[in-house]
Amino acid sequence: MVKELQQYSNETCDFDAIFYTEQEMWDNIATRNLDNSSWGTPDTVSPDTYSSYDELYRKVKGHIDVLYDRIGKDQAHIVVYQQWHGDGSAINSDGKPAWEIYLLY
């Protein structure tokens, strides 16, 4: 799902205003992490959080759209970043193993 959401983000941003080449875009994605990017509260996804893949995809896609509307499609490129917390330390996971999905910008 992260791969599909990243593709959606890549297609949504104003590529020509942000990057010179496609390789520059992929280099940007490869170097982004929580330490060198801005980000808000992640979506926390436990195995029992959503009833379907489509439900989760629509939710995160909606967050991508809202963030692009707020910061501008020609001002930033959102990178979809995920972390697994098998020890239950994910934000809002109630101590259960979960993924955190971040939108980096």
C-alpha cells in the first residue's frame, strides 16, 4: 500500500515546479526520513484497525490530499514513510503491534 500511496503522491505534486528530473524525485524519496523532514501525527494501523485495504487506502489518500491543499502541490513533495512497531510502542496503538504511516514533507 505504501508503494501505491507514494505513486499517488508523485502524480499529485506539481512535478515540474519541484524537480528537474525523475531521478531527482526518486533521490528525494530515498533520502527522506523522520530526522530530516517535517511530518504530523502518523496514521497508526494495527492488524484489526481497518475492515479493508480500501478503507485504509482511502483514509491515507485523503490525508495526502489535505496536506497538498494546505502546503501547495508546487511547494512540496509528500513522501509516504512507514515504521513497524512490533513492541506496541506505536502512537495510539493501545500497546498492540502496529504500523505508523507518516507523510513527510
